[in-house]
Amino acid sequence: MSWQTEWKAISDRIDSILKAGSFYAQFANSSDGGGAAHRGLNPSAEDIRTSIKEFKENYISLLPDSAASCLEKFIIDAVEIYEKSGLTPDPYLNARTRLTFLSAFRADFAYKITDVSVRARRLSERAFSHLQRSIIADSTIKLKWKDAFEKGDTKCEKLGAAHFLQHGIWAFKVKEAGEATDLVFGEPLAEKYLSEAERTSEALVLTEWKLVKKKSELNKKIGEAITQASLYKEGVLGGLELVGYRYIVIVSEDYLQMPPVHKDNNITYFFKNIAVDRDTPSDVAKKARKGASKSTQTLRE
């Protein structure tokens, strides 16, 4: 089980106890003397505390630093909330304190793990934009990519992965068995690569690269790429991985219109086009004017 799945289960349980606590609060002045809190809410809150402690023991090494710190703070502060305040004679007050504590922790922890994905998405988008602009602006880079385009998918994957690393992104792909594979070395993302990725990168991002030399091949290649990327099931390195997002990269000679995002089984696929010999907007306009001029001349003749 991945840490994301385990955390979702804990988060859902916190949500349930908060709803129960909210319902109970409507009748807090009734004659039960806090019995419901004593028999239901407080034991459940203690169970959740235990689950969070076990979650920390199992997964803290995989979490982003900010999320790990948040988790450790919860464990330390919980001693005061659960043990010292638990000695008060008012079980309702104890339940209210513990539930508020759990709610605040969940909100803070959820933000810190979500923030990693947001940053990884932004870095990925920047890397794609920078790559395309570099090909247009730098003739040396353009020649490298045109050469890679002639040599095939693997060469483009390697160049792309090297470029992405400049932006703090470690790009990987999957093989037929769903195994995560390093793009540059073509080897499984074993411990040595994962350790390097953790030291040097902001995030691991799954990418599937396909060359399209004819526009008529586009839909077929996109379908193949989605099928290949969908084979990947398990997390690579916890908080370092961009969970729930995958990039299908279509490398072509000139610009190709990409389809909108595709969602399947809680996975969002983004489509990016890298054109190795793309015209700039001004070049396109010049060609259009030139074509229109020739057409006018033909009509006159």
C-alpha cells in the first residue's frame, strides 16, 4: 500500500469523526453527562492518533520535508492533547479539544502534501515551455533535436530527460510490465537512481514520448502512449512523485494540435507537443502572405 492510500484512509476517518462530533455538539447539554463522548468520540480519536503514529513510522522517510515536520509536530503535541487534557473530568471537553486538534492537523498536512504536486506541475509546464522555446531560439539545440527526431523515440527521451533535470524534474517512463524506467540509462528506477533523484530533484514525473512523422499517425500514437503510461500502478518515491498526473509527449517536425486533457481512473493525462522544426508565428504569417500572393497572381494569369 502506498502512503497516499494510507493517508486517505486516515483522512477519511478524521472526516467521519468530525461529522460525528458536530452532530454530538448539538446535544452537548443533554443529560448523557458526556457519556457518548467518553464511549465513542474519545476512543475513536485515540485510535486515529495510533494510526497516525504508525503512519509516521512506516512512511516518514518518503514524505516531503514540510509534511514530515508537520507529522512529527503532531506526535509531540498529541502527548499534551491526549494524555494531559485526557485527565480532565469533562469527557465532552476532552473530545472537543482532540477533534479540533485532529482537524487542524489534517488541514495543515493535506496542504503540505498537495503543495508538492502543485509545484511539480508548475515546474513540468515550465520545462516544456522552455524546451520548445530553446529549440526555436537556439540553432544548436534545434539541430540536436532534429537529429534525435531522425534517430527515434529513445534519443528524444534522453534529451528530454536531461533538459527536465535542469528544472528539478526527474522524468521517467514505464515498460510493458509497468516497471518505472530511467529515461537516460534505460534501466529500472532501482535504489541508486531513486537516491540520486531524491538528492537532486523536486519531483518524479511519468512521461511517455512518441514520434509522429505524419499527421495521420497522431491519434494512433496518442492511444499507444496512453496505453503504455496506464500500465504504471504503484508509486515510485512517495512525496517526490507527481501523483495523479502523466504527460504524453508528441515529438513532431512542425506544430501539431494536441487534444484536451484525458482523465481515466483518477489519472489525468496531459498532452504536450515538441516541434523540432517549428515555424515562429511571424514565419507562419509570412508564408500565409506569400501563399496568398501566389494565389492572387495565379488568378490574374
